[in-house]
Amino acid sequence: MTIQQSIKVIFIQLEASLTELTNEQFCRKIDTLSNAIIRRYEWRMVEMLECLQEGVATGIENYEKRKSNITIETSKAAAIHLMHQISASLLTKNKDLILEAGFGENSYELNKLPTNYFREIH
């Protein structure tokens, strides 16, 4: 099984679990998670994959510039739609990329490291 196939399986399982929840349950803040929604941590992974897909288009990946997508935390339909978009756009071929990353807390200097799509998707 390829990593892309594995991600698609995970998305299918995640979608199945989402259909069991009402939108209110999906968005409910949990006291024991410091008032975070239970799915917030899963959505970070989805946002990272969305960011990677955008980086593939430009050849430059920078996770620090990823967009926080509040809609996927508050709308089951939007979350499922985004997962379908990502699944449909997963590449089957590798592609060279440049990873941009700042390693200091207040660093505006970006380090540029060679990487590739397969490494990043893993």
C-alpha cells in the first residue's frame, strides 16, 4: 500500500466517524481538552496536507505559512469536502521540492532545504 492509499483509507474512516456526529457534536468544545474541539488535532494534519498540495504547485513548501481553516473545524460538510479534494489531488509520482523553514522563534531568515513530495507526505 502506498502512503497515498493509506491517507485515502484514513480519510474514509474519518469521514465515516464524522457522519455519526451531529454538527453540534462535531463543534462542541471539550472541557478536559482546555475547551478545544475534539477534532482540532486531526484537522492540523489535514491542513498540513492541504499546504503540501499547494507547495507542490509552486515547488516550494513552507508549513509555517499554512492557512488555519476554521471552517473545517465548524462544518462537517466543509471538512469532508476538503478531505475529498486532498484525496483527489494526491500525486502518484514523486516531485522535488524546496522546504522553507525558519528555525528561530523570531527568525525571518528562511532556510531552504531540498526535499521531495514523498518525503513530505510521509
